[in-house]
Amino acid sequence: MFHGFGLRTLTAIGIVAIAALAVFLLGHDIQPTLVTLIGGIAAVLAAAGTSEAEIAESGVPAAEDLPAPALDDVLEVIVEPILIVAGGRVVQANAPARALLGRHIVGEDVRMAIRHPAAAERLVGPIAPGVTEPIDLVGLGTLDQRWQMRVGAGSDGQRIVQLIDQTNNYAAERMRVDFVANASHELRTPLASILGYIETLNEEAGDDPAIRARFLKIMDDEARRMQRLVEDLISLSRIEAEKYRLPDRAVDLTDLIEEVRGEITKGEVLVEIADGVPPVAGDRVQLSQMLHNLIGNGIKYGSKDAPVTVRLLQEQAGMIRLSVADRGEGIAPEHLPRLTERFYRVDPGRSRAAGGTGLGLAIVKHIVERHRGRLDITSLVGTGTTVSILLPAHGASGRA
């Protein structure tokens, strides 16, 4: 009788019937009660019929007429590795699972497909009711990969095994831990030196003017080193907080380079700027900091007898190339990929002696990334190092 009626239609008819009953109880008159009941039901059926007619005319099938998607199709669109296990064997595996574990895993004992001591019991042992804790797997796929395995109970005794890639999360956490440890060490070292010299000055060494002057000079240097480190840490934090805000102000690098060169008091800086270089889309304060860091590094680690050369020119696709080159000792190839890591130093002793905080190139990298640019470092041992940066010109749509 109600075939084809939707739940909403039946609910509306029920409401109409309740309204008709209320009319009868209030007036004890059957005629208005029948009018209310028949009129209400007619209105509901007309509305339902109109909706069904509109749906039929639109050509959109009803939800109950749509075919249910096949399990294979569902599994294949999931980007994480998924395995279906029955009787201890893999009966289905989606493409990511086959890519990770091999195409041969279908039909194989699941303990052979996922060869990991921590996974064996969960894969074939009894499954506890409720949500089970995930298992961390190290070295599945490649030695540096880390996965999280979750196992759930399916129908007919099947198990659903899900593998979640945690490699990037682990790497980010490791970087955070390393960063905190390195920052603590970098701050603790000068602080310990300052406290040691203060203690010494409080004793008899403070009575000697020459010793006192030498100790105070060392304490001043260490305090300023701590100040530079704190300023770089604050700067790095600020740049990271703004990395998703694309700078759009027009910045003339020609004027900015000359301004920075005038602010640098040590070393010789040679500037070569091509004609007609347009401004870049950028943050003037951050680009000034980037130039200070790059030119400062060139002066610290370059040859004392050769200038640091800054070049600026326009390239195709709306990009501006800035390069800073020194003629120093150069950097061995194995160090180049890690130069922009926080606190990474090729020569820690020399870097600290030169006043470096180990954050200069990390700050440069984050500034370039915020400006949607590209950073390249090339070096030849015995010849020197060149840092090249591509930045979008103001108003250009191109990206590096």
C-alpha cells in the first residue's frame, strides 16, 4: 500500500492524522474532522507526487536505485595501504598495499606479507573488543620508513589491516627534538662561560686590572653571542608563522642591495646589477635580513683578499635571480644538502669563532620559501661558494 512512499511522506500523513484527531476532540464534529484529514492527506500526496515527478524528469535516480560500489573499487581509491585478511591469509590488498609489500602478498600468509615481530600477534591472534591501540612498525618498506598499523574486525571473521605512513610525522618530531636540544646547548655554552668568569672575578683575579679587562671582554662577547642567537630564534619563529602569507609588496632589490652594502662595515662587497631589473614581490624587512645573512656569510668564510660579489639580473618566466659568491675555501659536496638545517655547521669551531649562530642559512631558506622562490647552493673546494636565489617579479604569475 505504501510502496514508493518516502519516510517524510509517511511522517507528514501521521502528523495530519494527529491534527484531525485534535479537531474532533475539540469540537466533537465529524465533518470538519474529515475535511482536515482528507485535505491534509491530499496536500501531502500532491507535494510528494510533485517531488517524485521532478526527480523523474531530472533523470537523477533515487538513492535506493543506485548500485552499491564494489569492495574492490572502494579499496582502490583509498590512498593508504589496506589489506583484507581471512584465515590468516591476505585475500585482498589495494594498490598502495601491493606497492609497499609486493604484488605477491595476495593469497600469502599475512605474517609473511608484513614481516615484523610486533605485528604477528595482532595479525593472527584474538582481537580485543573495542578500538585497539595501533602498533608502530619501523623499517617496513624501507629502513627509514615508519608505519602505524591498525587492525579491525570485519564480517565472517575477516580482519581489516590499515597501514598509516608516519615517516613525515616522525621526521618532524625528530627535528623538533633536535632543535630544542641544539638551541639549549647553544645557549648553555656561553651562559656557562659567563658564569665561570663572574665566579673567577669575584675571587682574587678581579683585583688585577688586566685580567679583569680580558675577562669582561670575553663575557661581553659571549653575552652578545647569546643575544644574536635569541634574535635569530625569534626571527625564525616569526618567519615560520608567516610562511602561508604570500608577500605582495613591490621591493626594489637594486636599492635594497645598495642599502645593505652601506650597512656592512667589514669586508669588501662588489655589486653587479643588470639594467632594467623589475622589483620583486616581497617583504622588504625579510629580504634585507636575507641579504645581510648571505653577504655576512660570504665575508666570514670567504677569502680576506677577495670581495664578495652580489649579482642581480632578470631571467625568463618573470623571475629575478640574486646570487652571492665568495672566493673562500669552498664546501665539500657531502655538506651541501644539510647547509640549511638549523644549527648545522661544516666547521663548528670556526663558525662559533666567527660569531655564527648556525641559523643564518635556515632563516634564508624560510624567507625564500615564504616568497615562493628557490634556493640553490653550489660550491667548489678551493674556489668558493655561490648562493643563488630565484624570486618572482612583482605582478608575475610564474613560480620557481
